[in-house]
Amino acid sequence: MKLSPSDIQSFTLAQFNTYDLKGLEINEEIALKSLNKDFTKEINDLNRESTKKARHLHFKVKGTVPNDYAEKRLKLDNEKSIIYGIRNMGANPELPFINLIPNFEITSKEIALSLYENIKEEFKAFSPLYLSFHTSNIINADFFGSIYMVAKTEHVKEKNPWPMEDKLSFSPIHDDSYYDWYQKEYEQFHKEVPALRERVTLNSKETMAYSLSQGLLKFIEINGERIGLIAAEKSQFLGHSGLYFNEIFISKEWKGKGIAKAIQRKFIQSFVQDLDYIWGTIDSANLPSYRTAQTNGRRPIRYEAFINLK
């Protein structure tokens, strides 16, 4: 698949429009440049021969070849195109879906399904369960996956401390010995809430290692008792400096006490001095995390919409 600079620009602008940025003071030129870079890298990475072969070997879908994992482009007319490809929710072989990247806005379930009619024969071997695409607002999708939650850092810092913040402390993690504890806690969480097993997943050791390398992986303690861990990383938001939350995990006995919002705000107050934005993606089914982010001033600005195909 070859894309000209004007093609890439059209997809980049359409992706920019999947963000509701009112009130965030985002520089559009900087944002478009960042999206252009990320979009180009993503497509190139997915279409690399080694990537296609690795995915084919990993998922082992009968009747497929490595090139079936390529990102492809369909021209609908002289102006409208979509880039599409097979993905798997949570890297689960049993949860395949087709990801759509249009250079225009998909505003309804019906439009998405009409686009699928053009490409569905290519995916028979995969038996995809869903279509997926991003939108800046809630539409008539069957369900939503990740939701981008964003706030300006200064607005979070301006909030008054929450109850119990004075009792909270963060202790440094120096190596990966924490991971066994983290993994066991997640296994217990999935036993108690099996519906979230595929949607709210354990972070890989590699993901957490990046937070560790930046000094932003900490145990959470109250009066010396370990109650969870928090992981963040410095990650740009649309080309602007930002802090991205990878994880805020609280042990079972401390859940439901309203402490998550205090942890998040105090972490930002303690470790973020000069970054412009606080952001992260939260699964729509993870209501406690959604409410915590919202309470601290982060708002939903982008939705991952899913349409059922079965």
C-alpha cells in the first residue's frame, strides 16, 4: 500500500477530528504533525514483513497467510478512502475485529456496516466479531472500548486535596520483583470480575519497565501498608508534553473507599511539575476508573466504537 503525502494528510486530518478538543488549548499545527508521524509509523510497522509473519505465526488462523494481516486501503471515490486491517482484542485469538481508519467521519453504525460490505470477503477466514473505529462523541455503536480521558495538568493541581491524601505515600520500586505480586493481584481481580478479563488487562512487564525507567512506577502505601501500585510515563498528547497513566491498581480491601481519586491527584501533585496534560485510556466497562478520572477533572474526548458483526 502506497500513500502519497496528500493521502497521509487526509487521514491525519480525519484522525484529528476524532478528538473533541474544546477547552484544551491544543495547537492544531503541532497536533497534526504528531498525528502524521504516529499514523505513518503505525501503518509502516503493521505492514512490515516481519510483523505480518509474526502475527500469522502467533494467531495461527487456519486458511490465512502473512499478507492477510496487512493494512490495506480501499478507495470509495475520488476523495473518500478507508484503511483497514484485522486486529485482536487484548491479543486474544478468539476476539478478532476489523479496524477502520477512514479519511472522513463515520457517524453511525449503518455507515460502518455499509463500509464492511466492501471488504468482508477478505476476512472470511478470520470470522471477525466486530468493526472498530474512533469517534469524538457517543454514536449509536453496539459498545465502546477505550475512552481517552484528558485534562490540563494545571486544572488537576488546582483541585483541593481529597480526604486521606495526607496519609498516602509513594515508595520507589527498583527492580521487577514487584511483578509477581502485581500479577497475582490481577488474577484475583479477574476471578472476582470475570467480565473484565479481556477488557481490563494486566500490563506487560515491558510496559511497566518503561514507567520504572522514568521513576514513575511506585508502590502506594497508607501508614506503611502497601495497598497498590501506580505506573505512569511521560508521553506526549498530540505533540504536547503529557503524563500518561498506565496503571492505578488498588488491593481488594481498599477498593470502593474513594481513595483512587486521592492517589491520582497526589501523584500528579508530587511528580508532575511542568507537563501540559494528564491523559490515559480507560475501558468503558471500567466504571470506577472512569469516575476517578472524571472526578479529577479529566473528561472523555475520544471513543473507540465497536459494531457487532455476529
